[in-house]
Amino acid sequence: MKRQFCSEGDENTAKRLAEPLDADEQLARYAKALGHPARVKILRMLARQRECICGEMVAELPLAQSTVSQHLKILKLAGLIQGEIDGARVRYCITPKALRRLRRLVRQL
């Protein structure tokens, strides 16, 4: 049976999402992570697909691999995405719970 990837988040992501941040603090954290056009584009790419390999994102973005990796790290630290090592590759996907929370926080503005 093939394991479903990125269903509701890994343990570290769950801990970050459970931190006692009020709505304004959480929205600010998400906004800061989305404060660069490349990170917005990465999030859109991941929203179109269930998962994406870092190398595939590098091929679509006009950025160096190291730059894409840095943007992925920022999104991951904010809890918006998660990654899993798969051999020599890293697969990334959106953290569904975080995306739902982001949408809810933006609607409450």
C-alpha cells in the first residue's frame, strides 16, 4: 500500500501549529512567510499538485537551487508546507491544516 503523503502534517508541523499564537500573530507569521513573490509562486505550485520535488520547482523558477531551498525553508518554518526526504530527493507539499487556517484568518480581516 502506497503511503499518502502530506495528509495533515508531520509531528513538528503539528507542534508549530499548536503554539499559543493569537490570530494576529499567526496571520503575521504566515504573511511574513508569503512576503516574497517566489514563495507565493512556490505555494501556488504546491497547491496545484499533491506533492512536488524540489528539483521540479527549481526547473520552473528562474532561481538557483540554493535560493529555492531557502524559500522552501521559510515556508516550512512557518508551517505552510512540509517536506520529506525520499532517497536523494526532497518532496514538498502544502500542510492542509495550515492552509485552511491561513484562509480563515484572511477572511476574518
